[in-house]
Amino acid sequence: MPHFPEAQFLTSSWQPHQFPPDEGREVAFVGRSNAGKSSALNAISGRRDLARTSKTPGRTQLINFFDLKSGQRLVDLPGYGYAKVPAEMQRHWQHLMTSYMEKRSALVALVIVMDARRGLTEFDEQMLTWVGGRSLKTRVLLTKSDKLNRSESTRVLRDVQAVAGEAASVQLFSAVKKTGVEEARGWILAALAG
Ligand code: GDP
């Protein structure tokens, strides 16, 4: 039984003018590429096609919008941290991200996906500083927690929460073991409900 049974792909945007109308409520997912963002979207929505859409070649650098029920959307922001993308693509990515993150009124909450084994990257820290400044409701998912033992899990959770402070709440997550999936979904549903 899908957890977001109505979820369906809406559109992909390469330019801000292609964004769907800025109304309703959106929860956006962001993270370093390979952190496990698609797997998390998949596990939380219960819809494998959502993640597949996001992984379609050519779509990984776009903003992908998914409709839930009326006026509610999940948004998959392009992954950051590609080591070898050309400077021009980095500039485009930055423009697209800034246009969305800074101006989107429908954006009510952000989910930052991090690989629990890597902990915070520099970009993750910048993102936390930014959301802290804006008081945007934010959740950090420490993914692939199935790869850590109990004491490692406890340590990374504590360390990331210490850095996040008031800016975000933090939880362990595993798409493989389904750890924290219900918790993440509950948080998202609450954010969408307002
Ligand atoms: P994305 O680039 O952030 O969308 O990352 P993906 O969801 O494609 O995942 C990147 C890699 O990590 C893939 O090989 C996944 O199978 C793996 N992965 C994702 N989530 C988990 C998880 O919870 N546990 C484990 N062990 N591997 C995971």
C-alpha cells in the first residue's frame, strides 16, 4: 500500500520560469549526490516511480516536482557535490537553486539528506546556516544508518544535532532497513498540513 497513494510526477524544471505556480505547500529534498536522496524519497512515498523519475538521465540536474493531494507537493532538488561538472553547469545549478530556495513561497519545509557515514560536508553546513537564518522548518535525514553500529549511530546523531542546533531536527534513516521511514513521513505530513 503506497504511503502517498496520490503521488505523481508533475514536472521538471531547468529554468525558474518553468516552476509550477507558486501556491500551496511544498517540502523539498536536498543533498549531496549519492547521499541516498532518491532512495529516501522512494521509501517515504512508497512509490518507486518517484525515485526512478528523479534518476532519469538528464533529470538529475533539474528540479523535479511531484504532486501529492491538491496543493501539496514533494520537490526533488538537484544533488550537489559533483566533483567534475563544468563551471558553467555549476553556475546554472546555483542560479536554479537560489531562485527556488530564496523565492519560493510554497516552500514550507526542507529535508536535507546526508550519508550518515560521511557526516556533515561543507555544503551541508552552509545549507544549515542558510535555513537557520530563514527559520525554515528543516529535517536532517542521516541515511544509510544500516551501515553503522549502535555507538557510531549515536555519535553521528549527536554530532550533527550539535551543529544543527535550533536550525534543524535530526534523525537516523535507512531506506534498506526502513529505519526512521515512518518518523520522516510523519514529519513531512505535519509540515504539509501546516
Ligand atoms: P542520490 O544520488 O542521493 O539520489 O542517492 P541514491 O538514492 O541513488 O543512493 C546512492 C547509493 O546509496 C545507491 O547505491 C543506493 O543503493 C545506496 N543507498 C541509498 N540508501 C541506502 C540505505 O539506506 N542503506 C544502504 N546501505 N545503501 C543505501
